[in-house]
Amino acid sequence: MAVKGVQRHKTVMEILTERKPVEDDKLAQAEAEANTSNKPIQTVLLEKEFMTKEALLALLSEEWKVEVADITNIEIDSETVKIVPESVARRSLALPFEKGENSLSVAMANPLDMFTTEDLQTRTGLEIRPYLALPQDIVANIDAAYGKGGGALMSKIKQEEEASGKSFLDDYKPEEGKGLELVKESRVASDITKVDASAPEVEKMVNAIILSAIKMKASDIHIEPMEDPTGKNSKVVLRYRVDGMLRPGPFSVPWPYRFALAAKLKIMTNSMNITERRIPQSGRIQVLNQGNPLEFRVEMVPTVYGESCVMRILDRRSVQVDINKMGFLQDTLDKFLGLLKGIGGKKNFGLIVVCGPTGSGKSTTLYAALNYVNRPDIKIITAENPVEYNLDGIVQVPVNPDLKLGEDKKFDFATALRSFLRLDPDVIMVGEIRDQETCHIAMEAAMTGH
């Protein structure tokens, strides 16, 4: 999946297919064996002597524009290798081979894997300098440093997958033809459910998390890293808010993926700073679910164990819901519709307050009411922080209290309301009334119109 601002690099197979360093039938044979044996395609090519080591490294180095680290001919200190945990080194095929004052040179099978680079930088606190090396050379050096095989130190996820005989995501593959499309600024969508086997596992994980939320009809996704002091049961808790209650997710997120998962979500927002993990950040992700627009409001906050994330699902279809089918008791519905009838016409005054706890349906109720009264002959303005849904024919203003307009002035709800009263509105919707000033202006506007 290509996201604006992040350049996608070619995979090894794509390079081999385009550059044709080996005959097509030999490449197909090597690819088939790589898939059945679960070996990297580089390893299979060398084992079958379809390419020389020098030619393969030169080809990948030229395409990826990275330097080669000849780790078979240099002496590597085992303590330098052990800067990175064995399970991480084996899973990522990443081998530290030289430590500088503030940097760490790492030989990687995929030196352009930004998720691995980000993870290593977070773990070590050092600037990571990636170099290209072959997978079998990396594994051989890891074996020499830690002992052959890795046994008990292999990552928990690999142990679980080998014991069950399947990947932890096998049960959460999207149905054919029922996937998500990421909407970029250019409005060109790419299908993010059709992920091939060589794509990063974290990408499959993000897709599975989103698709599970859609399937469960959740309003929010909670991703929370929880570390066990003993190191035995550390996990990333995945929970979904359904009908106002938080429910456990259908699968767990492996602990080693916590940094890469947060980084991936930041990239998808196209606005968050991927390197900043010390302050809260906000963003939005837009996707299409079977052609229907779907947005996520992403909030990320730093915790002692990593960044905790909440994704509010903003399904535009929910704002088109018929107010008569929202589940109100008939008596309540009759009273509510009675208040709405005539708005913008003879009944051009009054105030309706919608309140309730998180997840109770306040936003859906307000938007359904706006849809009910919306028509071409009246002007409707909203003040929201942030704008959750885009409504046709309605002027929606995103309020930003952090935006300073001058000395002792800020763009808050009170400021927005004062401005709205000079715009000849028929209906005003205020997202929040939290302070006395906003309440006073709203009451005055409802009673006098100014």
C-alpha cells in the first residue's frame, strides 16, 4: 500500500522479475521452492546456484541504493550483536555489526524496512544505519553470537504459530471482494486487503484490526500496550467498544509489534510525526469499505509501555440514518420531532441540548437531526472539534482552541459562536458547551438571535 509521503520500494521478487538476472523458468522454480520451504528467495537462488552472491548483492544494492555490508569477512563483536535481542534479530533478519558513539550499523535483509529501523532505534536509543546483507549470512552471525537455533529465545509469536500450524492472522483474512481501500489526498485508492506474503506482517495486522471493527460494528478501537514486569505475559491489548461496552478483540497483538503498529497507523494518517513519541497526536484515516466511505479519528498518547491508541470509527452511513429508525421510544420521538418541525421557518428560535455518556449516540443523534431539518432554503452552521462527519449543504467549522488569534484570544466555541451570529444562520449546532461563556452566548442566540 502506497501512502503519500512514504516511498514504496520494490520487493526482491519485483526486482528479479523486472531485471531478469535469471531465466524465467528458473525464477519460477526458485519462487515455488521459497514459498513451500519458507526460505527467503535470496537463499534459494544461491543454493540452486542460479546467481552468485556477488551478483545478487550488487543487483539489490543498485536497486535499493544502499551499501553492502560484507559481514562474512569482518570480525563482529558478539556484544555488539547482543545490543538487539535475539528474538528481534532473528525475526527481523537484522544484525548489528558496528557501534558508534551515537549510532549503530545494522546489516539487514531488507534495509529499507522502516518499521524494523524504527523499532531498533526505539530499543537502542541509537541512530540506525542500515546496510544490505544476505539472510543466510545474517542468521549465521546470529547463531555464532547467541548459539545455533535460538531455542527458548525465539519470539513468542513464532512459537505460537509453529505450535498451531498457522499464522495468528489466518482466521481474519477478508472475504474476496470485501476489502478496504485507503483514500489518499489524490483521491486514488489502493486496495489494502490484497497483501501478498512478502508484505510486512504489521500491514496485515492493521487491516485485520480495522476489518474486525467493521464486522463487530464497533464505534471505537482501543490499542493498549501492557507490559508484564516478569516479561512473560507482556501484550498489546486490543478492545472494541460495541453498544457502549468495551469488548476484547478477536485476536491479540504480539508484544514485539507495538512500535511498528503505532508507526504504521501514524503513516496512514499522513499527518502524524512518526518519530515523535513523547506527546499526544491526532489524525484521521480515510478508507472505503466495499465502496462506502469510512473515516477513523486517531488519537495517540504516550504511556510508560509505548503509545496507546484509540481509533473512533466515523461511518458516514450512520449520519444518513432515518431519525425515525434510531430506536427512540415513540413518545420520546414524537416530542423530539415536534421540537424539530418548523425549524428555519416559523420556529426560528429555541435551544435543544443533547447529552449523555461516551458512546451513547450523541453525535449520531445530532447529525440525524441536522439531516432531518436540512433543506436548501435555510442556512445551517456547525462548530465542531473535530468535524466528525461531512454533511452536504451544511457549513461545518472545525474549532481549534490551540490556535491563538492574538493576545488572550483563541479559536474556541465561544469565538466561533460570536462569528456565526453575524453570518445570518437559521440553525447553529455547537459540538460542546463546556464553559459559562459558550453557554451564555448559546442561550442569548437561542432567545434573541444575536
